[in-house]
Amino acid sequence: MELKNYETVFILTPVLSEQQTKDTVEKFKNLLVENGAQIVHEDAWGLRKLAYPIQNKHTGYYQIFEFAAAPTLVAKLELEFKRDERVIRFLTLAVDKHALAYNEKKRKGLVGRKPEKIEE
């Protein structure tokens, strides 16, 4: 089966301890790896203010995974997000070739910079 590229963002409740947060992130990372996903990049944004209250919470712990996996894995991942009471929101997107190129540039620090002038 052909692997597709995905990016998933999930927000954990802010009442978790640092260890509980790490354990939860590790749980979802292991779920991906055990089901044949290749994790391209992971980024912990940490505790951030929410745009609007969710379950009477004003902050949440943000985590992002970029991965390549079979399309059937997304349903399993989202089911686990729904079952876990520590997750207050999640979003999984299929990433096209343009978004892949953008993410690669962003990781290298090339996004947001002005191109350097070539001196003659």
C-alpha cells in the first residue's frame, strides 16, 4: 500500500503534569510507529493560549507530528484521539507536495527570510 503524507496537531489538557504530557505524546508516537508510519518531524509547541475556551480551559499543550503512513492509519489515530480524555482537540491533514516543500524550508529556517542579494 502506498504511503501518503500527513500532519496531525493535537492539544492536550493543561492540567497534566509534565510526565503525563510526555507519556501521552509518546503513546501517540508509538501508535504511529507500531502501525508502520514513518515520522518525518515532530514539534512540541508547548503550553499556549487557546483562541477560545475549550472545556473551560484557556490554555493547552500543542504537539505536531508530520508522518508518512497508509491512509487507513488515520482512522485508527483519530479514534485513539477521541477515546483519550487528555486530548481536547485534534486535526489531521493530508499534505500535498507544495506543503511538503514548505515544511522542509521551514525546518531549515528559510521561511520568512528575505532572499540575499547577489553582489556582482
